[in-house]
Amino acid sequence: MGGSEVTEAGDDLGRRTLQKVIWRLIPFIFLCYIVAYIDRVNTSFAAKSLQLDLHLTKVEYGRGAGLFFLGYFLFEIPSNMILRRVGARIWIARIMIVWGIVSMGMIFVKGVWSFYIVRVILGLSEAGFFPGMVLYLTYWIPARDRARAGALFMMAAPVAMAVGGPLSGALLEMNGHLGLKGWHWLFLIEGVPAVILGFLTLRFLTDSPEKADWLRPEERTWLLNEMDAERARKASQMTSSVATTLSNPKVWLLCLIYCLNSSVTYGIFLWLPQILEELTGYKGFKLGLINSLPFIAAIVGMIVIGAHSDKSGERKYHVAFCSALAAIGLGLAAVFSHQPVLFLLSFALCQVGQRSVMSVFWAIPPIFLGGAAAAAGIALINAIGNVGGYFGPDMMGYLAKRTGGYAGGLGVLAGAMVLISILVSSLRLPKERVA
């Protein structure tokens, strides 16, 4: 067999193996992340009902919605380190089962303080899920394909908003059935899938390629050799110790970038249904349907931009471009905050940019982090970054109360995306081989 034939055979084996890995893992964790996101942001669809029944002000609602991220922050790094030690299968299952039960427990909330407490506990319960999945993908997907795989996984966020809107709206219309409020039904029914998927995780996820009996021996060997070679190739330029990671300026810059992006994400996600309800007068299922439109556009953007980033091998300027695009969309949304059609179109542009940030951003840390440092670094970035999930909703509620509208808050979020574009452009990264 000639050299070119050997190369072609190896390439074919690699493509086949990677395709099998992606089709085995991505659809399942994609579904898990959809459920996670719905449970995280379904308070936004119940916002008006919660404010009415629990006597919450807009400021109290925004604060309570954001308090999820306090609990999330506190347990994020320990959770990822435990996952690395005990394996993804057991730890992800534990996270999902517990958060599903806590989410259903929202039906027992009676006032502002119980609302605050349950949101903190929900954050504690879900901590580690997302960075755990990001870390898990680094065990299975070579760096050159990671943005595309990440985009497929992270499409769950806009899909959750697209699907969760109509679903939550329909559940809210069950108000009064069996003596329960509409928002009781919402939290009860939307919490169940997390528990079911948690038990399925025990059977479905495989901790590492070495244990993948669903791969053929030659496929498993190819993947193990590929990932070992990648780790060896990057060893000279990677940070591998936890202590060094915690003092690495690049890690803290990524923390700041992600914090700003989380402020925008949850400033949008946890307020958009209420903004649209006040703007259009729609409620229930129809409101959820309108709410889903910007996120359908975002899905297309994530696929296209993630694939282009992988093809070019470039990361940070893709993030910078997407951030600038999101800033333009948010700025236009602030200008058109009283014109429903133009507002929706502006938000669609914003989400094409902002959600695409996420399909590329998480391909950056593994470029210079490896080993235990990758587990700690990814968890630290996600933990610190998600603190922004508190500030975004809280800021939107405060400015809405002070100004009587949402344009000011949207303008602040647009400024945050401009700052992200500037910061990520300043990041110095080692060159990454993509071929």
C-alpha cells in the first residue's frame, strides 16, 4: 500500500470515528442542555404571574432571577474538580436529578424571600453542568473540530428559548386546573425531564474514550492516539497546574469577557418575554411563539460562524466580530423599543451575534490550558463569568423602574458587547494547529 493510500485510509478512519463520537454524544448532551436552560430561565415566562401572586416588584423579580448565579458561582469549581475525579457519567446524573427536583420545588414559593432562597438552591444544584460538559468534550473532540461541536451543543440555549417559550406559555394557560396556578404547572412539568434524563445519563454517557465499547477497536485506538498527540503537542505551550491557572492573566481576562456576556445573556433571557408582553399585548402561547423568533435566527448564525471558525482555525476575532454584531442589534433594539416588528428584527440580529460568541468562545481556553488546569480554568471562567447573570437581570429591573422603560437597560447591554469585542481582540494566544 502506497503512502497516499495509507494517509487516505487514516483520514477516512478519523472522519468515521469523529462522526460516530459526535452522533453518539452531542444529541444527548444537547437535549440535556435544552432542559437545563429551560429550567434556568423559565422564571422569565412566569415573571408577570410571579410578580402578581408573590407581590414582587420589578426590582425584586430581577434580583431573584439573578440570584440563581450566586449559588452557581459558589459550587462551580468544586463541582468540576469532582467531575474530573469521579467521571462525567455519575456526576452529571447527580446534577440533573437534583436540579430537576429543586426546580419542581418552586411551586412551594410563597413570597420574596422564599423565591430568593429557591433560586440560590437551584443555582447550587445546577453548578458544574455546563463547564462539566465543556470539559467532557475536550476528552472526545480534537481542537480543530471543537468550535463546530461546541456550536452544536450550545445551540441548546437558543433552542431552549425557541421551544421553551411556546411550551411555557401553554403551561401557564393551565391556570386553575386541579387548584394549581399556571406557574405551578410550569415548574412541575418542566422539572420532570431533568430527573428522567439524569437517570438516562447513568446508562448513556461514557466517561472517556478508553471505555467506549460502542467504538470499534481501531476507532478507539485512533481517537486515543489523536487526543494523546494533541496533548503532547500542546504541552510546551499549555498551562497544566491549577495554581498557575489561577494566576494566569489570560484566564482572568476570559472571566471578565464571559461575565460581561452573561450579563447580556440573562439581562435578555430573563426579561425578554415581559418586554414583549408589554410591547405587543400578547400572552400565553402566542407570546411564547413571538419570543422564539430571534432565537431561531441565532441557531443558523451559530452553525455558520462555528463552522467558519473551525475551517479558518481562528477564534478571538470571530468572537470580536460576533460581539460587535450583537452590540449593533441591541443598540437598534433600544432605539426601536416601542415598535414591535423593528424591535424583533433588531433582537434577531443581536442573537445571531451574541449566541455565536458562545459557539467559538469555549474553544479558546483549551488552547493554553491542559490537564487539571483545564478542569479548574473552565470552571473558574464559567463561575466568575456567570456572576454576570446576576447583574444583568438586576440592572434591567432597576433601570426599568427608574426610567419606566427598557431602552436604557438595552443600551447598557449594548455597551457591554462593545467592551467584549475590544477585550477579546487584545487577547494573546499561542498559534493552534488545525490540520
